[in-house]
Amino acid sequence: MVVEERTYVLHTGVSMAEYLRIYETEGLPAQKPILGGFLGYFVTEFGVQNQLVHLWAYADLEDRRARRAELAKNAQWQGCLAKIRPMILSMENRIMYPTGFSPIRSLPVQTGQADTALA
């Protein structure tokens, strides 16, 4: 199992509420059935301002690659990207491997097919 951490910083002056509205109503509904493994979406209170962090779980890097390739072909996702991409100043991705004692390894995650425990 791998967890992808995606961190975006929005341009100063971009409405965080507007970005989140577009993403919640257009982006997330396109992503969840394809990517599965949605762990959460977060905004910062302290530290870097206008920052968003979202976490996605995958079986492995090949699972991530295949799901991201499928998402790239999705018209609804591409429509959402056309709206939110200009709002983003910077993007950073990290792949993380949870340790054997991390509680996240046993959490149920919606994969798009059915609820399953992370392996």
C-alpha cells in the first residue's frame, strides 16, 4: 500500500471557498470512482497560507499509475481541471509507505467498487 500526498498552494487572491466548491461538486465526483482510496482533503490554518493537502491510497505504484491514466481520460475531470488549474500557484506530490504499525493500514477505504480495508 502507498499513500499519495498532494499539496497545492493557491494564488494570493484566489477564493479558497470557490476552489473548494468547484472541486467538491465537479472534481471529487469524477475522481473518487476512478481513483478510489480517498483519505481526505485538508486546508491549512497555520504555516503556508492558501494551501490544500489531499491524501489518496493505492495498492502500489502500478495501481496509482493505471488509475491516474484512467482519470486523465475522463471528460468531467478535464472540465474541472480547466477551472481549478489556473487557481493553483504550485503543486507537490509525495508517495509515502505507512509503517507496519500505522493505524491507517487497517482503515476501510472506498475504492470505487466496495469498501475494503487497506492492505
